[in-house]
Amino acid sequence: MNVLFSRARLGLGSVAALVLLAGCASDPDRYYTLSAPPPAAGLAAPAPAQPGLAIEIGPVAVPERLARPQMVLRRGGADVAQLQVLEQHRWASSFEQELRDALSAAVAQRLGAADVSRAGRVQGQTVWRASVQVQAFDAVPAEQVSARLQWRLRRPDGSDAGACGWSGSEPVGAQMEAVAQGAQRLTARAAEALAQQIAALQGGAALRCQQG
């Protein structure tokens, strides 16, 4: 009986060791952001501050499949319906929050405006608002990241300034870091288009929509 018990304990111990080793061998979660890093030396600097000017982005609506922190890939090409949700490759927050924060920070920087998307407005500020609808945001490793967005702009007095659609794509490599960087570049391009439209409206021009 003692021999059998010892063998049983040895077997259980071996299984436990294998489980522990498997846990140690699993890859750690990796986190990514859509927000672009600060401009490097020698590149375009942020616009001079415009006292009293503020930007508010939101709400940002995304398809249900994207409303999560996990990265979502389209496998087999952009025209294939198969999707893959990656548990160990995640955005720093839920995708719609990442997109809102990245757009609002980039637009505010380009215009020299305050970003009040999360902090809230301050009395006396001239606040331009943009609500964003994500119609598609597809990532295909080793091919491209593509997006179709639509946003509606509101003037500081609350009146409707019009709506525009925007689309673009960025080539990417096969690794998830390359996919995340492509999504980051694409978001920065969308922010540039949005900032240009707000700047034009602020200067009294009519809204002109442009593609990526």
C-alpha cells in the first residue's frame, strides 16, 4: 500500500510540475496603444497654444466585435470573414477608448488646443466637438490595417457643422507590434484630417471632406 501511495504521489507531483512549467512557458500579455509618441527632434512640432480653444471627441461608436481591449485580426485577407481575437495582445484600454484618446490628443496637439474629452470643459472655452462612428477597422497581418470612419462636427455654439467620411490604409508586417504601429499611423492620419477640417471651420471656411 505504501508503494502504491508513493507512486500515486509521484504521479500527481509530476502532473503538477508539468502544469507549473506550462504556466511559466506561456507568453505574457502584451499591451499596445493607438496614441502616437511625441514628435522626435527635427520633426514637426505641435502647433502654438491657442488660449481658450478646446477639442472634445466623443462619443466614439465601434462595431460590437471591436468593443473590447483584445486585438482583433482578420485572417486570410481583407475580404475574408474569419476573425481572430487575441487574448495575449491587447490595447491599453477598450478599443473605442483608445481610439477616442488617440484622436483627441492628436487633434488637440495639431491645433494647439486643450483636450477636454475626458477632463471636461472649463467655462469660457471655445469647444469644437466631434462624434465618431467607426464603420470598419480591419487588421490583416503581413498585409494592411484599414479603416472607414465617419464623424460629425459641432460648432462651439452647439450648431451642426456637418459630417464627413474618411478612409485609409497602412501596410503592416506579420508581427503584432507591426500591426499596432500601422494602426497607430492610420489613427494619426485620421486625426490630421479631422484637425484640418476643424481649423478650416474655425477660420470661417466651409467644411470640406477629404479621404486618407
